[in-house]
Amino acid sequence: MGGTWSGPGLTSGVANGNLFAVGVAEASQVLGAGGGTFGGQAVDGTAVLVRFTYYGDADLNGIVNFDDYSHIDQGFNNGLQGWFNGDFDYNGQVDFDDYSLIDFAFNTQTVTLLRAAAYLDGSDRSDRGMDAKALQLVQDHFDQFGQPYANAFLSAVPEPTSVGMLGLALAGITRRRRR
């Protein structure tokens, strides 16, 4: 869905097809026309900003939150393209694949992934446990895009072993930051 990041152009051995990517946007989009500070460096509004981040992090601030959903919704509603506008797979349009990527990243951050998967794979389509904002977004996007959205989202969900390994990796990163 999101790509392997091993083709021509920007490459990454860490970015993958479902959680992390290399986001690219103009400084004027992210920081305003006058630019500002990005990654500890002063940049003007014409600079191109590049960041290894979550799929869905439209404003390149390192997290997926409400602001990013505003960007993807604007991109979808107005036929825009580019990372800042929600075209996270760089295919030239904002579509259900992009919503799958942002929802997966958002849900991974907020630990609602298993409930979202159960809803989308049809094993539990009830409203039970769907009160978290992230899960309500999944429901809304499923209602809007249907089964293709569910398939794209579920293809991004790693196997249980991978989820455990991801958890261990995140725990290790957290411990390093606290020291």
C-alpha cells in the first residue's frame, strides 16, 4: 500500500509500507510563508522540508493528530495532492489508501489497533468499545469508503508477532530517551 521505499529517489531501510515514511513538504505549507525553525534549523518559506515520520503526519511534527486529519480532509475535498495535503502514498490523489495509512498510524499511537481491525474485518461490527475518537474515525471512513478502505487498512496491520516486536522496539526507544 505505502511502498517499500527502495526504488529510485529517496530511499530508506527503516521506512516501510505501513507505519513509517519519509514526508516531504514546503516550509511555507508547514511553517507559513515566512518560514521558521524546523529540526533546529532556521528555514525560509521556500525550503523543502523532509522528515522520517509516521504516515499521516501531514505537518511533519512527529505525531498524527487532529491537525493532520484536517489536512487530509482538505486534500480529499479539494482534489489536492502532496504530503501536506494527505497524499501519503504519493500517488497524486488523496484516497482511501491515504486514509488507511493515517488511521493505522493514529490507531497505533493510541493502542486501538486491535479493536479497529476487529471492526473492519467484520468479526465485531458492534459499537461496543468504539467510543474512542480514533475508532470513530475508522467507522466514519469505513462508512465513506467501504470494503476497499477496510482491505487497505487491514493489509497494513502487521501480524501479531510484528506488533509485539514493534512494542519492544518502542519500549527500547522510550527507555533511551529517559536516560
